[in-house]
Amino acid sequence: MKTRFFITKEDLYELFINQNKTREWVANFYGCSAVLIKKKCQEFGIKKPADLVGKNLERKIQKECLYCSKIFEVVNFRYSGKWEIKFCCHKCSSDYRYLGSKHKRKVLNSVAARRRANMKNALVELTEEEKDSVRNMYINCPEGYEVDHIIPISKGGKHHPDNLQYLTIQENRKKHNKCSNQ
Ligand SMILES: [Zn+2]
């Protein structure tokens, strides 16, 4: 068989058997078709033992966990990208997504504030941007601060981004007392 690819028996044996590369990998290496590699193997009498084929299929790769930085092993799926495994365990995955209990509490705060506002008829129609803005106020609330309604809901203030501000917990208590004393 005449070919423009120069493939020796030794090289093919080294790649296909010793390094246990797939036929597709070897073909890619030489820049030829997988069919040619198959023909070459037949020509040289190279046959991959069944146990090596199995090993190749379940070849694992090492990855670093995105959350805890632990090195872990996963089977390298052909379809990576969006469905790529990024975490060593379920806990790391959920902790990463929920950003911890503090973040979860802030999300719950924002939901509770909305519910309270709804009960006191302080909800106004908001655009998606304004909804995000309200939510971000609660999510990004710094340690030691609370989200406060500038005009209190009890005084007709609305649950709207323009009516929200950060107050330290002490300031907020003081303001609250003043309002209830008046
Ligand atoms: Zn982890």
C-alpha cells in the first residue's frame, strides 16, 4: 500500500500499545484517517489486547475542585464544557452555588421583606431592573448593617429601591424607636 504517511511498526506499537492511545488519537497524531491506522495495524500485525481497550475507555483525568481546591479524579466525558464536573463532591457543589449560609440568610431576608411589604400594601409595580436592584440591596448588605426603608412602611413608604438604604444595626434600632415613640 502506497501512502504519503510514513508510519513505522515501532512507532505505531509505541503509541497504540505502549502508550495505549486510541486509534483516533494516533490518526490525529499522524494527520491521517483512523481507517489508515486500522489498515496499518493489520499490516504490521498489531492488535490491542482487550484489557488495554477497557483501560483506555475509563481513563480518568485529574481536576482541581473549584470550591475546596482538592485534586480529584473523574472520567473524562466526551461532552465537557457546560456539563463539566467542577467539584470533588456534592457538598462543595452546593456550597459553591449557595455561597454559604450567610448568603442564604440574605436571600431569605429579601424574600421576608417583600412578604412584609406585601402584607402592609407597600408593594409597588417594579421593573425587572428595579426588582434586581432591591434584591441586590439585601444580598450585598454588609456585615453589621441592615436594609432600612427611608420612609417607613408604617408611614406609607414603599418597598422600592429609591426608598431603601443601609443603616448600622444600632442606627436602625434608634430610628425604629423614634418612629414608634412619635
Ligand atoms: Zn471540593
